[in-house]
Amino acid sequence: MADIKQGKIKSRESQLSTTLKDQLRCQSCGLTPLCLPVGMSEAETEKLDSIVHRNTPYHKGDHLFRQGDKFKGIYVITSGSVKSYYINKHGEECIVGFYLPGELIGLDAIHNRVYSCSVAVLETTSACEVPFSQLQSLTSEIPSLQHQLMCLLSKEVHNDCEMVAILASHSAEERLASFLLSLSSRYKSRSLSALEFNLSMSRTEIASFLGHAVETVSRTFSRFQEQGLLEVNRKQVKLLNIEALADLGGNTLTSSTTGFP
Amino acid sequence: MADIKQGKIKSRESQLSTTLKDQLRCQSCGLTPLCLPVGMSEAETEKLDSIVHRNTPYHKGDHLFRQGDKFKGIYVITSGSVKSYYINKHGEECIVGFYLPGELIGLDAIHNRVYSCSVAVLETTSACEVPFSQLQSLTSEIPSLQHQLMCLLSKEVHNDCEMVAILASHSAEERLASFLLSLSSRYKSRSLSALEFNLSMSRTEIASFLGHAVETVSRTFSRFQEQGLLEVNRKQVKLLNIEALADLGGNTLTSSTTGFP
DNA sequence: CGTTACCTTGAATATGATCAACAGGAGTGG
DNA sequence: CCACTCCTGTTGATCATATTCAAGGTAACG
């Protein structure tokens, strides 16, 4: 509802100065170890870089694409965060995932060429757009690109399995603990603080994602705080007792993925 | 616990007669349209076929592999069904997915070369084992194989997202309805009856998968029967009112994936 | 400075979990 | 073939947990 104001969509492409553009190349991007160019030579990375579109930053509420749109390519968040959601039969927004810098979006649309979810921006966010047809041509030239793309797809499958495991856990405490630990480990692998971070999503959005009522999420946060597991003030979260949280969220597939053995 | 009797593991390979083996080639397999050989020439399919291992059938309780095992390859169920599960911190079995003929298993292990779940057989089951290193070599020779592998990975991501959506739905009725519809549409796309089928998994296993107590699953089945939505007798299920079930399980990502628009 | 949206908390209600008992098949061994 | 046990599934009663409805508080924003 909030963003039917599509009239303001403009050509985001190429509105950046040349000097800024130089800083925004795959070769100099800090996310490279998580992204597509893993294992690629300088020359190969340059080829990949040449097909990538970098748009002007998106703002809260903007959409990368919408449910049902024709599949054009995959997106990689470079800064900020987004939510992936669909509208169910009752007209409610159901959130299927959150994506942080370095994470790929749209992988589920490769097989049928249609985006099955909408992706909206939670805060000011930059993303790279990789047109899929061109990417596919490149993979036949660059074996390590093909390999890395497959690895990233596999990783996505793995993450989704883990999410299924979290959601099958009954209690609100387990789910929220697992959710926070997931965020924490993802921040950690991006060299950000694993213990103190900002939630870019609202309580309502967390609730939708975890399959709970907003009030339950809020109460669970409060309970965690009372128990000294964390400090929370609106969006600001500080994890105080990771081990206890990990004990609660006992439903992680592998301890290696949480980063907390 | 039930299957520590691993002593009985023998070389399953090549215990089949030559005539039987001829029937078990990719070229003559009915699952081809769902599996890897999509879009491949006769000669290419033959190449793929030559790297595939076909073991003697597995029996209930047998394992294809176990959580933590080194990744060797992906498996495709050709008949029967399996469950994928892990053991959580409390020692409980948590089921992450069920797989039917034509579905690929182990895709989540490509990126880190370790199976993150155990996969056990629910009934007498046949499967093809595709060694990954050889498959990867083939993909560079056969572009359509690479493409199809990517598509299958993408489809898996899509299915998992859908599962997340189902599990985020609150009520027991919604979840069970979605689960049954998912099975139904998968049987349908395998040219089996979409309305009448056998559940190869126990109530306990359904409960574990959906994140409910056994009793809840049992009661929900009974309620569906009282409402005339289905007939159920132990494992035998007959769906009587698909539309009503679809209304309940309103949390499917895309109607196209359920096959019931 | 006032409005709005978001978050939190409280009380009542509904839903599912748990505990317990029982029914009915499947399989076993006589 | 029957009697037996074991296992799975069903049903009932009670209890715990999360939802819902309601109200109030607080940060954000124009």
C-alpha cells in the first residue's frame, strides 16, 4: 500500500560521478570474498564488473522488483538491507527473508524466470544488479564464476533449510533467539559487530517473518532483557549472553553456520 | 538409534542383472523431464548416465548419508521417498524435508562439502547417486547440463522459500493443509494421483516437519475428515475438497507452484 | 508542537502442548 | 490360525503459551 507512488521511478543508472564509480568496482569492493568474484582473476573480475549495473541508492520503501515481475537478473546488496515478501490470500504481507550486504537476491527466480516475491528496501540501500543472461554467458567463459554461482545457490539452499528448522521450533523464545543469532553471525562474517547492531526491520516485520504476533515479539524481547540475555532499545540491540541465547535457539542445523560452536 | 546396525552395509553397486540395468538408464527413465538431462542430446545424456551409480534398493531406515559426512555427490530419488533430518541439542530428530521421485538431495552440501542433514529412507526406495566431481567436469562439456543444474538449484531455493512461508503461518490447519497440497501437487507433476495417495511418513514425522505435536496432527486430520475435506485412514489419504484446503493453506507463495490456481 | 506510526504492556481468550488412556494393525511365535 | 506384544495412531482432559483486543507511551517527522 505504502508505495504505489511508482511515478517517481526514474532511470537510476549512471547518475554517479566518474570518481565515485571507480570506488564502486568489483575489484575494490569489500564484499568480494562473499560475492561472485571468488576465485576469479583480475581480468575475469573486470569482465564481471563490466556487466554489473550500480544504481543510485534506494530509499526506505523502494522496491528492487515485485512479485510476478519478469526475471531480469540477480541483485547483491552492497549496503543497507531489504526484505523479501509476498502478499497472501488475506492481503497480508508475509515476510520470507531479510538480506544483508553480500547476500544475493532473486536466485529462486532463475528456474521459471519470474520473481516469486517482492523485495523492498528497509533503509537506504545500495545494490548491484547482475543481468542474468549476460551472467550466464560469462559463466561459460569463466569456470570459477560458474563454480561460485553454484556455491552461492547451494549456500542459499542451506540457509533456507536452516530457516525451516528455526520455524519448526515451537516456542517464541527459540525462534527469536535463533533469529538474533542468525543476524549476529551474518554481521560477524561481514566484519561488523556480532554483539551490537541495529535492527533495520520493525517488530511487525520480525513477527511476520517468525510467524508470531507483534505483541509476542515485543514481549519476548522484554523477557530476554529481564533475563539479562540482551539489552534492547527500539531498534538497537546488544547481545549480552550469546551462549544462553544459543541454548534457547537449539534448533540450528550446524553450529558452524551460526559461528558460535 | 534404530539403525546403528551398519554392519549390514555391503557394496550395493552392480548387483543388478544386465537386462535390468538397461531399463535403468537416464535415456529410458520416466523422470527425465524433472531431472538433470533436460535439454540434453542423446549422446550427452549417455555421458551423464555413465557417471551415475545405481545402487540396489534401500529399505526403510537405511541412510543415504549422515549429517557431517563428507559430500560425495547428489542423489535423485527414482522411486520411494526419504526424509532429511538433523538431531537437535535435545537429541530430538527434526525433519527438514521429504523427497519424492525426481527430487534432488544434497544440494545444500555443494558449498561446504559436508552434508548438513542425514537422509533416511521411509519405504523401499531407489536412488541415483551422481558423484559431484564428475558431474562438475561434465557441466563444462555440456552447457545444458550446467543450465539445468542451476535451474534445479533455483527450484530448490524456491521450494524452501515456500516452506518458510508455510511454517510461518500460525495455525495447525493451515500448515497441514499446505503440506497435503504440496504433496498432492508433487504427485501430480509426477503423473500420479493428486487426490489419493499414501503418506510414507508417520504422524510423528509430519509433526516434526510442521513443528507440531503428534496429537495436534492427528486431531487436525480428524477435523478435516469431519469437515468433509478429506478421507483419511492411517497412511491412506483421499482429498475430497481441494479448494477448501487451498483456502485454509492460504500461505502459498505462488498458486502456480501448488498447481491449484 | 502536534500528529503519526511504532512499540510496549495488560487482561481475556483461544489454540496447541502435555499427560494419560485406549484402540487397532502389524508382526511374532507358538 | 490364534494369542501375544509392540507400535502407531486416536481421543480426552488439563495446562501452558501465544493471540487478540485494548490502552497507553515514546520516538520520529512534518
